[in-house]
Amino acid sequence: MSDYVEVPLERVPTESLQALLEEYASRDGTDYGERETPLEIRVTQLLDQLRLRELRLLYSVPEESWDLVDRETAQELLSRESAADEPAD
């Protein structure tokens, strides 16, 4: 079984997605530049990036946690997992 699962946006209820994005946007260490950006704008930016598939919503099965990761990282994590699932020759 894969450690990571990509969660399609359409499978996440709107209220849950909003809460996930707000939590992510307000995490410690999240840097949006020199000026403070309102939470609402940060959430909108994250949602736009998810819709453009620049960011991906991944769920970690063993850790029972989720994260937003950039497209390249998501592809690496998911391909590493699918390669581990293939039978050895």
C-alpha cells in the first residue's frame, strides 16, 4: 500500500477544504513576503494553485496527516510509492 494518496479537490467538501487551507496558510514558518498578507488572500492564492495543479493535496496514510506540496514533490512522492508497490523481478 502506498504511503501517500493524492486527494482530488472535488472529493473534499467545501467547508473542509476551506478549513484545511486556513490551517495551512496560518502555519508557523509560512512566509508570504515582506508585507503581511490577509488570511483570506493567502487562502485564495492556495486554492488557485491547487486548481492550476501547481500544488497538490496529499494524505499520508501512516502519519494520518495531510499536506500541500508542489507538483514536482507530489510526483516524486507518488512515483516512489508506486515503484515500491511493483513486484520484484
